[in-house]
Amino acid sequence: MMTVRSRGLLMTLVYCGLCTSVVGSLGALLIPTIADSHDVPRGTAQWVLTAALLVGAIATPVLGALCDRPYRRTVLLATLATVLAGSVVAAMATSFPQLVVGRTMQGLTYGIIPMTMATARAHLPAEKVRGAVAALSITTVTGAGLSFPVTGLIVQIWEYHAAFWFAAGFTALALVGVAVATPRRDRSRPAQRTRLDLAGAVLLACALTSLLLAVSQGGAWGWSSPAVIGLAVAAVLSFTAWTWHELRIDNPLVQLRAFRHRDMAAANIAALGLGAMLFAGSSAVSQLVQTPVSAHYGFALTLLGAGLALLPTSIGSQLSNRLMRLVTRRLDPRLLLPLGPALVGIDMAFLALYHDELWQVLVGLFLQGLGIGVTFGAMPMMILAVVPEDQTGSATAMNQVLRTLGGSIGSAGTGALLASATPLGALLPTESGYTLTFVVAAAGCGALVALLVVMALLPAAAGSTAIAGQPPTPSRSASTSTSTSACTSTSR
């Protein structure tokens, strides 16, 4: 039974999850405004989004590893404090580099959702954990539909710095709530004290930084320039070294051995691939609808209008997610997983052909939401049906890392494509840059669908397990059934 303290904790954790949406709304939506305010090209302004996503991709596995230790509450408080400090730095920014520094600090917010789920599992009554995780899993979807219009309204009334002050106040309340509502001690058995994989964190940071710099600056520096080639080589070498390191130690930063299970591999590949395509398309749409009509395309929407334009995505994702819960009672979620990127691919192809009228863009965003709901509903079902119960947190954290990594790549890719389509001396890209972005995203979704279909048809390896090569347990079948049932109630 939920006590008053447990209810307060759950409300606090849900509120913390909403911080991710509020801080996330300060990225893609504000790119045109920030570009104009600081007199920088939009390809450069894209870094207010890319920097946060990059830090999120690097920090999430580290935060997840720290939250497996006894000081989970301290880690969550420190994360929120850093996000709060980053919001203040960005709110007081007088230059573009200072703004990027603030956004970099805010990037830690992308690791909050896995931490709130771990906290709920550790402190809430066992019979209420599934419902709590269900509530937490939809906070980013629900929050996006609310935070983007609110951010747009704030900037329209005042200016973009006010939106960062709003984020600071929002995060400060979360910080106070966690300090008051989160127990200082876990009710569960003490976590095993293991050394944090610092070498893995450094190698991953080097690999991601090299990759994203090459992708985002390729158009400006030249794809065949020594700098871009050098960064690409550095990324390959760093990823190779990181993979070798992660596979040879007992407590890696990311459990790469999880990929040997078919369903786990499919869910994580979908997270990486669709994350890239979604952020590429969403970032382009956000800028397209705000482009002044003097550019002979675009709709000159205010930030409030641009935020409201994203509501069809939230509506579509909620609708398809609810349908997923019904359909998966009869069908294996791995058979439905390719449907998500297929819908997003149709959306991107539609937008590549039709984006002259605002209603066409809204239809495309609704299709995108349908795809998001299907994919985000199927992935946790597949993961929870495979992993042992005591390792659900690490498995879902890895999925979040790959989703964030995909978003970083997609964001940087959009910036590179739009920068390459921006004439010398101009601040706005040509319309062909947006068309090319949608075409590339549609092609990427098509390739992802083909790969997921092949993986769905492949037989699962006998006796394979998801995490760390653990042997199958006698209760695997029962636990799989239970996890699948649980995931039906927790899917987003």
C-alpha cells in the first residue's frame, strides 16, 4: 500500500522526469532565435542542442553506474544541481560560447530518467513499482507536449534568456523535492562496491566528440579536409579501443555483451537508428516552421506557434502507444518493432515532398508521433522480457544511452546538411537543405526497417542471455512472461 511518503516520492520523481522535457525544449526550438540573437549561422547555433545531447550520451552510463552504488540520492541531487547551475549560466549568457557552456552542463538532464526509475525500484513498495515505472516512462512524451508551447510563450513575451530562467526555477523545485522526499538509505540490500570504469568513460567521450565534430563541421571544413579525416580516424580508433576495453573487464561502463541476444540487439539498434532519424527530422522541422516567408519557404511561426506545432507528435505517440498495449497481448513486440521506423520513414518522405503548407507539416508530425509510440512501446517490452529482474536498470540505461547517442548524431547531421546548404555570407539555408535532410532521414529509416525485419526473422541463439553472459536461470520462461506483462503496463 502506498503511504503518504511513497506518494510524495513518486510525485517528486515524475516531476524530476519532466525536467528532461523542459530542458530539452531549450534546444531545437530556440535554434533560430539564438542564431539571430548572436549573429551566427544556424549550423553553428545547432550546437546548443548537440552539446547537450553529446554530454547526455556520455554522462548517462556514468550516472547509471554511480546509481548502482549506495549513494543514489546524492548522485541525483548532484545531477540536478549541475543542471540548475547550467540553466543559470545560460540564462546569464552574453556570448554564444557561454551559452554553449550552459547547455553542456544541462546535458546531464538526459540521465535523470534512468536514475528516477532506479530510485523508484529501491524505495517504493514492490507491488507499486510497475505502475511507478509506467508513470515515469511517459514523462518525456507528456512533458514535450507541454514544455515546448510554454517555452515558446515565455520567449515570445520576453526573450530567450527568460526560458533558461524558467528552467532554472523548475529544476530548483526538483532539487528541493528530492532532498525532502528521497530516503537517505536504500531498503534493499547494499549495492556491491565496484570501481567505476573511468577508462571506458574517457574512451567513449573521445570517440563521440571526434565523431560529432567530423559530422557537424564536415560541410564547413570540407569532407576531404585533413581535419575531418583525422577526426573520423580518431573516432574509429577510439570506438575500437573502447569496445575492446569494455569486453575485457568485469564491470564495464556499458554492457556490450547484451547485444548478443537477438531481441536486446534489435531494441538497442532501433534506439540508436531511430534516435538519429527523429532528431534529424525534428530539428529540421522546428527550424523550417520558424523560417521567415522572405526566404520563399517556411511559415514565420513564432516560438509559441512552433511549440504548438509539435503537439501532433505528442498526440500521435500517445495514441499509438495505447494501441501497442492492446496489440502486444497477441503479437510479439519484436514483430511490431519495424513498424515504428517505417511510420517515421513515411513521415520523412512525405515532408520531403510536401512541406509548402502548414497542415502538411502537421500531418507529417502526427505520423512521426505514431512511429515514436510504436517503437518506444516495443523496445521496453523486448528488454524487460529478456533481462533478469535485478539488471533491468542497467539494460534500460544502455537503451537510453543509444537513443541519446543517436540524437546527437542526428542533430549534428542536420546542422551539417543545413550548413552545406547555406550560401556564403547568408544566415538561412536554402529550401533544398531541408528537403535533403528529410530524404536522408527517410532513407535511414528504410535501412533500419530492413535490418529490423531480418533480425525479427532470425532464430534466437539457444541459451543466449542478455547481460554479462550470465547462464539461463530455470525460471527464465516464467520471468519472461512476468516481465512482458509488466512491460505492457510500463510501455510508453
